[in-house]
Amino acid sequence: MRRISTSCLAARTPELGGAEPYLALIGLITVALLSPGPAIVAAIQTSFSRGREVALPFGLGLAFGASLWCLFALAGLALLFKTYPPVYHAVKLFGGIYILWVAYGMWRGAAHPLPEAAEKKFGRGFIGGVLLNLSNPKPALFYAALILRLFPGPLSVTDNTSIYATALATELFWYATVTIAMSTATMRRRYFGAKFWIDRTAAIALFALGIMLIVKS
């Protein structure tokens, strides 16, 4: 998740006012969220394999976890990472290890029959979604870059609240949309016949993303 380079965000941007910076925030979050990343891959795979009863709470947890990075960025966590790089690298390392563990669970479970939709495995509930998106610290820098570019100058409590509310609403909308759409009866029937290969492919994708999170700065 959050594969948009912060260098792109550093390009000259005209001063925005009114609703324009919020619309830009929504658009950039949307593009970043829907790009390949461990969270969206896990949300889609969970929707296919577990159905809406599990996927929707998991997706809402992913959304809330992602939005917390916006809250942390507003609180100055990006400055902490910049001031103390070892903290950032430590969080990134443990985040990558957690994603690798999720990928291993997917790979191991690919050959097993589908569990009941209500069964929670690999932390696939609301808390599991929160933890998965909190395992990747890059959104803190992503959100910090967006906020600094789109909302220059001192921010009031009202500004901070409206920025966080916009980010949270955007995250909730897209994760709910993806998990609901991908857990329909038609999509699940198609999944049954290809479960092994879909799960293994998702596991490989998550494994690669976990490795990238560990080795890339």
C-alpha cells in the first residue's frame, strides 16, 4: 500500500483552498490504496475465501488501521521517523516479518478446504485488519507528505479533525466497497474452483511485498 513516491508529492503544487485540498487528498489516497499492496491483497483474498461476514470487519479494520497513520502523521510521527531513522527501520522490519507470517498462513492453507465464513484465522477480524495496516510504517510518511503539501501552514484542531475524518471516510469507503464486491456469491463460486491457485498467488504476492518492506528503504 502507499506506493506513490513522496518525491512526486514534492513537486510544485499551487496553493489550494476550500474543498480543493480535501478532494486532492481523497484522490491521492484512492490511487495509493488501490495500488498493489499487502492490505488490499489481503482484503481481496479474504473476501474470496471467507465471505462478507469475515471480510467486511477485516476490511473495516484495515481502513481504521490505515487512517491511524494519518492521525500519527498529524501528531508528528513522521518527524520522529526522520529524526530517529532506527525507529523507522525497526518498525519496518517487524512489519515485514508480520506480512511474511500472513503470507505463510495463506500458502499453507491453500490446499485445505474452505473454512466456515465466520471462522477467523490469521487474525482476519477487525483487530487483524488494524494490525496488518499498522505493520507498514510507510503510510505515515505518505500522509505526512500529503498533509504538508496540501495543507501548508499551522493547522488548528478543527483542521486536524477534518483532515483525519476525510482520510478515515475514504479508507472506509474503499475497503468496504472492495470486500463487499469481492465477496458476492458469484465471485465466491468462481473462487471455489480456483482456490488453490488464487491462495498461492496471493501468498506469493504478500511474500514479495513483505520482503520489499524489509529490504527497501
